Amino acid sequence: MFSDRKVSFKTPPAALVDVRQSQSARREKALEEQKRRRAQRIDASRQLDLFADLTLGPSDDEGEDEGDGEPIREGVASFASMLPESSVGPSTSQPASEEASKKGGKKKTKKRRKHKANKWAEKCMYAELLEMTEDNPWSDGLPTDLETGWVAVAPVPVGKRCLAVTHHSFGFPSAGPNTTLHSRLLGKCLLPPFPSALPPSTILDCILDPNWAKNGILHVLDVIQWKGQEVGDCETAFRFWWRDTRLSELPPTPPPPSAPSPENTAPTSYRFPYPTNLVPVPYHTDTSLTSLLTSIIPSARVPRYLSIFLPAARSFTMDIDTQFGSNNATQPVTFEIAPDGLLLYVVQASYEPGTSPLSSWVPVHAYDGGGEGHLDVFERLVRRRFSRPASVEVDMDAD
């Protein structure tokens, strides 16, 4: 039973997927819903509804002709009486609601606190498994705008999906712990708060490397908020560009003192006490069929090798303060990062929490633990579309 859960832990929840609609239809519906919400936010920020019923009053000429007319109002304050009561201010007398809150407020508060969910739960944008069909000669299930309307992320590393959140107003390692990692599903803290070079009020979508204690790597997949500025509302290509640009501007973080050995014995190798190396996952804006076959899909299969600076090899029986002093020398060490698959994002889509058809997942291995992987099927379908003449596609659309 445990092995089955371990193999299928990335399968999207069935309750969140409407099987009565195709993935392309749900994708189009989700994109239109994002556009509608974006337009509503813009209109709400402009507060157009408050001034919809306001008038400017009679002009100067009308005032001279009609002596009994209403005097002309001047200034913004003169329109306050014309605004709805809800927009002017809250009501001062609410005896009924106060009496109700006195009777059952405590009981409801206790019940609400008991079932209150973690604020960081289900905040990651979780991709749906890409739907593909090989049996239908007229449709392969791949997006029709695969070459023009998508951004590919590959290779996606193996690891645990999480959110990196900064809390304090200082963002340098010497200032103290300012970063926490929250799990994707429950929002629980994966590690105690630790220092990082990230600026305050930053939220990153990350993948914690399974060997982070040896290489200190935290893979950065996407950016939701940076230094208090909402970046998740932007399109996909801009978010990835912003992610790489801002991460490259961060100061390098020296290796901290080694974490104690779990066996409480003398350390034999360096261990990171917390992740210090923020590594962006590569992305590709050119998703043409040629680029997919020659570059993107092959890169999603092979491991990625990263060079990480570790303290120079020396006796680990020395004192910790002496061993990891300020003038301690470092040396590069190469680590292998195992690939997990390929992610596809709709170019025009913004970041949204929860399972979304605007992001598609193509894993290297099959969920059942055996047989052919989804990436193999994806490559065959791309090759079939690449070898199909353009005239055939036109005739199929006409039929």
C-alpha cells in the first residue's frame, strides 16, 4: 500500500478534474476566467461603481438663467452625500448583531479555530497530467497552439514541492532567520526558519532537493511575490524572466557551519543545516516542434550537473568555529540532479493556486511504476505531428 501511494503521490486529485469536459475546453474556460477576474480587479481599483450615479450639477449658464436652481457644488467633498451609505462609513448602531455575537460568538469562534486550515495549504499552482491519445489518427490530444502559446520548463528536478516565504524586514544571512518552507498540500513547515538572501515579503514556488543536506539546493520553479510586489498576476514568460533576473542579483551566500551528524558522532562530511543555493529551473520560450525534439525533450530525460562550493576538505574533528571561520577556503563540488519530467505553461496565464489546466505535467516515468513513461508518448506524438504534412492538417480541419 505504501509503495502505491509513493508512486501516485503526484496524481492530480480526481475531484478537481471534470472528466465530462476535455482538457482543452477546461483550459480555455480557465483562461477566460482569469481574464474576467483580472478585469474585475482593475475596475475595483479604479472604484468606478462609486461614481456611476454622480452628476456634476447645473453649469454656470444654467445657474444664471434659473435663479431658483440648485447651487453648484465645488470640490470632491460635496459629492459625499450622494454616495451610497455603505461607502460613506459603517453603521454605528447594530444592537441585534451585537446581542447575537454575545450569545453565541465564543462557541462559533472555538469551532472555527478548530477547523481553520493552514494559510499556505494548496497555494502552489499544481499542473494537470497532460492528456494524450495515440489511438485516434485525427487527434493526438496535444494543444493545437503548442508551438506558439506555451512555455516549457525542463528538466524539472526530483524533489518535494513547497513554498519559500520570507517574513522579516531584513534579507541577509547575518541578520537572522527570515525564510520558511511550507509543504504544498498541508502548508506545514518543512524546516525551522533559516536565513537567506531573499528580500522581505517574497513568495517563491520551489522544489526542495532530496539531497539538500549535501548540496544545499533549493530549486526555484516560479515566483508569486517579490519584495511585496505581486508577480503572480503577470504572464508566464515574464515571471520566469523576473525570477532569473532577481535571483542573479542576490549576493552569494557562504557555506554556514556544518550541521551536526544525525548519529551524534564526529562528522565525516559537510552537511548543510538549511538550503543556501537558490537554483532556477531552466525554461524555454521556443516550443516549436524542432526545439522540442532536439533540445527540450532530451534535456528532460538526462540528469543536470551543478557545481556547488563547499568548504575545503580538512579534518572534521576540529572545532566548528575554527573549521568554518570567515576565512575558510571553499572548493567546487559537482552534484547530479535527477530529472523528473517536463512542465508546460500557457503563455498568457497568470499564477493561480490549486490544480489548474493552464499548466500540464509530462513525467519521465509512468505513475504505475512500470511500463512506458508519459514523456515517451509525448515525444512520439510530437514526432508524428512534425512528420505530418501541412496539407493533411488543412484537409482534416476542413472535414
